[in-house]
Amino acid sequence: MKMARILIVSNRLPVTASKNKDKISFLPSAGGLATGMSSFHQDYDCQWIGWPGLVKDKIGEKSIQEIITKLEKLNNYPVFLSQSQIQAYYNGFCNKTIWPLFHSFTQYAVYQNSLWEEYNRVNKIFCQTILNTARPDDIIWVHDYQLMLLPKMLRQKRPDLTIGFFLHIPFPPQEIYRLLPWRDEILEGILGADLIGFHTYDYVRNFLDSVLRLFGYESSMGYINYQNRILKVDTFPMGIDYERFSSSILNPDTKKEIEKIRDQIGEKKIILSIDRMDYTKGIIKRLEAFEFFLQKNPEYLEKVILIMVVVPSRIRVKQYQQLKQQVDELVGEINGKYATIGWSPIRYLFQSIPFYELTALYYVADIALLTPLKDGMNLVAKEFIATKNNNKGVLILSEMAGAANELGEALIVNPNNREQISWSIKYALNMSDKIQKKRNQIMQKRLKNYHVKKWADDFKESLLQVKSRQAEFSAKDLSPKKRLEMIEDYQKSKNRLFLLDYDGTLISNTYKFKKIKPSKKILNLIQQLIQDKKNQVVIVSGREKDTLEKWFADINIGLVAGHGTWLRERIGQWKTVKPLSNKWKTQIKPLLELYVNRTPGSFIQEKEYSLAWHYIKTDPSFGQMRALELKSSLLFLTSNLNLEILHGEKVIEIKPMGISKGLSADYWISQKDWDFILAIGDDWSDEDTFQNLPDSAYSIKVGTRSSLSKYNIKSSIEVKTLLKELISK
């Protein structure tokens, strides 16, 4: 079976185009994504879509065609952007708004509508480029914060597409994310994907929390039912090309570089620091901690050297210019204070370095000191460990780096705690070879097992599983063919029973807690159904019997109130399914009142034989926590009261044991030999009805949640359309 092609979509291609006079050439792109995904791209049927690094203003149509032709040979497809678009979209919104905010540096975030509008436009350009090249069975894998609107745009144009999205930077806590003026649009954009991936569970939790608080969508095991579509949010810690780094010592250039470094450094211990020039990397705090180490441990003067490689980044952005100036001054200050004629404590390289130099530094370093203030993953930490073939070397890693979750055998530090970092440096310098090897071997085994290809395969397989689950629900959709079969059965039948839920089925859930009587259209629809003497209509609701009696006083239909507590066969004639008592309410109600006082926005709904504590108007996360507490207390309190505790959608209901919509459905089903039964409902209480139906019955769930029903339908609007179709035939 032929594997699906994968379209990798990111801001930059893995190669960067440059133009010298009339000559176009390509070099590998810098950056963690390009480096990490390059081997996956080469080994699978992939096409990479992204910006090639040249603005279209400065190249003619001939060069554009040449770039397209050459990139096609490399399985790349370019998205061409203008200088102004790069300035406003990438240098602007991406790096002045999203980058600082998502890394929790709120003081640097800029909120300008013009930058947002350009971000939106560029995402649309990417969307159209993908649509021009995508095949029906392609897997589209969108990467990172530059393209967060893209999944929704693609979904709107092509609902059938298989779309994955991966965020390589942190997703911030919801109280920070909420500061973003375009927070809803960004969330909606990401939720257009079928699978959404993050490096750590913290980021997953933050994302789900934002979805819950801003949109009200709850999740279960990472799955969200969003706008009648199932999607999943999960953790996929990105790996590295382990073999490339572990075998780098075999490279002759790397060997020469190792000898060169050792000749220059001699017997001094090497502390290695490698970062982009970025305020999230904690470079200033790291330098201060290193100076503190020298100050407190003078015996290490002239015995250690910090090789600090800082890769230039966003050099035109004000904060980065200021940071470079601070770093330059602090390095000069420390070297000026501690240097001797033959030794400087810091060797500072502000430049990119080739692979052989990088791996040589990894190999010779005694310590890797990586202390970002916030980092999505930090692949440098993994690369350092992978390169340690002799298993000697200590990783000191910030707890704020995503990689810290996988590299627990490293020395994990608080990047703001200079005393802890200083102590860790000293401890690392004195750690025995045996302990170093033991720690590194454990981490190496882990990194070797979950390398970048495994990471990508894992994401791809999870995406296909989500699509498979969607297909299962799609198979339950009430298709035109199934509708026709139902209509034919309806026409042939002589005794028909309709069991119809009210809230969320005949009316939208928007009105669930409002005393809004049925519209004339709904009443007319019911009247039309019962005009046919073959039809028996029963409204099965959680509403109170007095409310239902008032609303349907003049219509001779069956009614079920209080989720099965009360039955009405004829107008005004109500009875309970079995003898009931409500004396228990005096014991339970005080506890519910306590939780109303402790949970702003919650309220009690009291019915004759049941109590319900609703938290639909409460802060979602807080409400969930309080609901679990209350449920635990209720289970203890009702253990000998023959009561049932039901935890529904933002509600906890207490009622006598055995009372349910299913029991009332049994009552109606037993009244006659029905040859057509149709039951429709939308929430947890309707599952009892579906479970008690005979095999020949039609059962329909409104919405896409898991259900015992045979079929699914999207909304109350479609329910009314279906009923009208039955009547009109």
C-alpha cells in the first residue's frame, strides 16, 4: 500500500536561497526545526513548503521560476513574500507579539493591528500555495507559531484534509494568553487541525485550559469535540538525529577540530554555552552565575574556561540589540576583572559555527551550561548528550527548558538562582567519571529510542488514528441514504413512537436554563406529527413537570419530566414511575448550598424528587475542581440513602436510584407493538434511552460525542429538518 505524501509546512524551507548577481545558490537553513526535520524530510515521501529566504521584490520572474525548478528537485516548494510582508508578519507580529508573549515576556509584547492584519494575509498566502499543490490523500503538517491561523483556513477550504499542527515554542498559561487581543482567532486557527502537538504536557495543559476558559470546550484524554468535529491535543517531545551526532566523532574534520581545541585550551576544564542571541535564553543570568562561581571558588581561576557561542538572531529588533550590548559589556567586565596574561575566563563567539566545530565543542566540553528562562524544547541539550561517546561530561539544564522533562539525570537548575547554578558547576567539576557515565548512558538510551524520525512517525500515526476515529463517527452520520431508508420504514409502519428530548434536540442548548416556551414552529411541528393517528409523540425532558404541562397543556402528547421521574400519558394526568420520597433533600441541600457559596456562578436547581448543582456559569477549571470535590462528598453522604449521583455536562444531579429516561422509555415501549421507533437526544441522560431501545429502533445523538446511538446528527436545526421530511412524505 502506498504511503500518503506528507506536506511539511513551515515559515522557512530547510534550505535558504541566495542570489549573487544572476546566480541562485542554496545553503542549509539554520534553526532547530530545519535541522531536526531534515533527515525525516529526506527519508520519506515529503514536500516541504515555506519561504526560501529571498524577498520577491528583489528578484525577477526569471529568478522566481529558476528557484521553483531547483527547489522541486529537492522536494521543496517556495512561498514568495515581499519585504514589507516579512517585516510586518515575521519581524513584526511573530517576533514582537507572539514570541515574547508565548515565552511569558509580556513586557516586550507589542499589540498593533497592522501587524496582525499582515500576519493574517501571509497565512492566507500559505493557504493558497498549499491548496495549489495538495493532493486529496496528502497529510499536511503545519509547524510553529508563524502559521497558527493556517489550519482553520485550510479546513474551511478543504474540510476533507488531514491536518496536523505542531507548536515548537511554549504555549503560555491562560492568564498570559488572554492578554492577546486576537486570542480567539489564534485558538480557532489552531483548532482547525485534527491533531495538535506540543513538546511537553505543561504546554498541552495550558492550551486546553485556554480552550476551556475562552470557548467552554472540555477535553477528555486529550480529545475535544469542537464544532461537531473530534480533534486531539497531545505531547510529542521532539527528538534529534541521534546517529548523526553520536557518530560525529568519526568525521575527520571533527577530529581535527577536537585536537585544535585541546591544544589551545590545554588542561583547563571547558564549560560550554550555546544559544541564539535571545532574551529567553537567560544569557545575562548565566554570565552572572558564572561570575558568582568564580568569586566564590577562587581555586578554579585559570582552571576553567567558559566557551560561550551566541548565534546572531533578529539583529534589527530593538530588544535583541540591547541584549547584545549587555552581553558584550558583561563579558568584557568579567574578563577584565578575572583575566590573567595567559587566561581569560570567557571565550565569547558571536557567530554561527559549522557542524564539525559544534560537535567538536560538544565532545571536548566537560560541562554544558544551558539555562534558558523559557524554552520550548532546547535540542542543544540532547545533541550534547548524544555526542558524548566517552560518556564523560555533565549537562546543567534549566528546569524551564522543555527538554528537562526527558533529561532528569542532568543537573536541573532554576535559571534565576545564581547560587544553585554556581553550586551545580562546582558539583559537576568534581563528579566522578563513573557517575557521569551512568547518568549519560541512561539519557543516551532514551534519546536513541525516541529520535527525530520516531517523533515524526509517532505524530503521523497519532494523526491517522484521529482521522480513523473521525471516520467512525462519520460512519454514524445520518447520510442521505440512511435518511431515505428511515423514511421508507416510516411510510410502511402502522404504529410509530417518537421519543424526543427537548433541550439541545428540539431547541438549541443556548436556552437550557431559560424558561422560554416552545416557539410556534416547534408546536406546529409536533401538531403535524400527531395529526397522523399512527404516531405517538413523547417529549422526554429533564425539565420540571409543571413547566412541561404549561408549555404543552393543549397538545395531547406524552411527556416525561425530571429525567424520568414523572410521566404524563394524557393532559393533566401525571404519575411517578415508582413510589418516591424527597425527605432526603433536607440532608443534601445544605451541602449544595455550601458549594454554591464557595463557587461563584454555580446554582441549585430543585425539582420535586431531585436536586442539581450547576456550574455552567463558573470559571471552567475552578468549576471542574469543585465538582469533583462535591461529587466525592456526595458519594460519602449518600452511601445509605439509595440515591444516585450523576455527573453530567457541568452539572451534578442527585436523584432516587433507578430513575432514568431509559426507565420511562421502557414504559412507553411496552404500551404497544411499535413497528417504527425513533429516539433523539443530545446529552448523557439520553444514553439510558438509547440503551433500552429494541434493535429495530432508530436512535440519533445530536452532536459528535461518543454515544450508544446508531446515528449522529449535527444540531437541533437538522432534527427539525428530519422530522419535517418524515411528515411531508
